Amino acid sequence: MRNRLHHFLTLVFGLTVFAACGQPAKGSKDSGKLAASVQELPERTAGAIDTATFGAGCFWCVEAQFASLNGVKSVVSGYSGGKKANPTYSQVSSGRSGHAEVIQVLYDTATISYDELLEAFFLAHDPTQLDRQGNDVGPQYRSIIFAHSKEQYNKSLYYIDKLNAADVYKGKIVTAVEPFKAFYKAEDYHQEYYAKNGQEAYCVYVIKPKMEKFRKVFKEKLKKQ
């Protein structure tokens, strides 16, 4: 399944990128007219360094996965999607804050593209699980993409439509795509959690197997050690 998914994603992200750029996703609820909050986004981000924000379950795991990719300059774990400013981990873990656990990625656009980050995102977790990832249950673990530009927003919706149409997963993708509004950095002990706590049970039995699969799939895109 994972090899088939990677093969399909490579075709989708490699061959259809220009069809997605700057266009509303066909067939989505926002076709023909972007929501007011999306209209406020810039068309695209200029500059060599860009930002991406993803929620894909526990940020300890996703942070480690994305940090291993060549071209990724930094990955910060934090919270986004809720109304409360500067939430604590305890508040987010309650499932009532509206925030999701997310990572904010700074990347070199000359080395790795947003399309490739989306490919990594859809392989790093199961986007068909609603408000959970495995045994991590609650809306704080929801699958979500926070777009920093109209280009990111439209690409995300476009690829979701393509993946759903191809029935790549057993179920339909439930990943939400929303305009980015705010990011709140998580407490210091959450940062680089896997790198600093690799011997803990959660890291050994949950994160390590996912990391091994991720590194195998993206072996040609990893940072040199």
C-alpha cells in the first residue's frame, strides 16, 4: 500500500503541478469563488524561503519526519486553528481549545517544493481518519493544512480531489484546508522531541517505526547525515 501510494503521489505531484497553480480547486465547495478569508491570502509567497503549516496527528512524530527532508530549514511544533492565543499543551490536549497540534516548516524553495511537502504530508499519516491518528484521539490530532497563500490553498484542495478520485486510500480523505491565521509555538520540551527522547516508549514503539518507513520512502530526499 505504501509503495503504491508513493508511486501514485509521485505521478500526481510530478505531472499535474502546473494545473494546480493559482487556480481554484475544481469540484470543491469553494469552486468559482474563494471564501472571504482565503481572498485575504497573498497569491503566492515570494522569496527563497517559504513556510508551510501541517497538522497530521501528534507533532512529535511529524516534526521528526519533516526535519529529515533535504531543503527543510527548520520545523517547529505548535498549535493552530483555535481562537485562544498562546494556548498551553494541557488546554490543547483537552480537545476543547479548537487548536490542532501542528508543525510549522521553513523550507528552501530551490531545494524542495510545496508539492513535495504535500507528498510527504499525505504519506506521513492517514488522512482518512477523522479527529484521530491511531490511538491518539481528539480534534487536536485532526488532519489539516493551513495555507499561507492562495497557491498553497488551491494546490492542497486540488491534490485531495485527485487522490480521492483515484481511490488511493480505502476511505475518503478528511483533511481540512484552511487559511493560515496564527501559529503558537509549543512548550520547549516538545521541540525536537524524538531526537532528544528517542529511548522513551512512545518514541520506540510509535514514532520509530513511522520514521523508518518514512525514511525508506523518501531515501533520495533525505538530508545527508
